[in-house]
Amino acid sequence: PKLHHALQAILGGHLTSSGSSSSGGYGCGSRSGMIVPVAEFGAARVLVVDDVAMNRRVFALKLQQMGFTGVSEAGNGLEALQIIGEEPQAFNLILMDVMMPHLDGLETTRRIRTDPRYSAVPIIGVTGDCGPATLQGCLE
């Protein structure tokens, strides 16, 4: 229930259709289009980025139990950037591990934000380190 309520709050209580028949995609936020109740999470596409396979699997299973059908996984920041670059339609939500080898979640997020499709997409930082420096990095 806590994850569901958090996602509901992050997605603003609803998803909005982009209204484009060619993409058929959904986005979150206040774009114009048909409002889809948050209960229909299946319309949203989620990318889970974590270097620990078990963590990715737990998030993916929990999201699927909540009704999300479009859950993709990446094992590190570089893989996430590759997946995002290959996807014609933006993800609606990204769960991002903050501490990963090769390319950490903070730098991965900075690079994702350079893509105009991701300027308003929620990216949730996931970490076991709740120290002030990590928190500040996530807020930036």
C-alpha cells in the first residue's frame, strides 16, 4: 500500500494520454489529453535501474502486482541510457539506484534529463545510504 500511495502521489493521482494516435503513449503530469485513473497503472511504462539483480526483480514484481504491465529493467546507468535511447516512447517513471558501478544514478539522471522527453518524467532515487550528501545529490 505505501508504494502504491507514493506512486499515486508522484504521478499526481492520474496519468494523461498524450492524445497522439500514432504513439498511443501515456505520460505523467499535466499534459493535455484524456485523464486515465491511477488505478490503471498498466498504461504506464516503468524503467527499474539497479546493479543488484534481486533488487530489480523485487521492484519489478511489486510493480507488476500493482498492475504495471510495462516494466523494463537495466543493470546499470549505461544500460539504462542505451534502453532509453532505443525506445521511441518515453518511460512514465524511472526507479534509479543511486550507487552503481560504471555510471552512478545521479550522473545517469543528469544525462537522462538532457532528453526533452524526460524533462518532467519522475525519477525516483533508490538508495540504502540516507546520509546528507546522498540526499543533497538526489535533490539536485
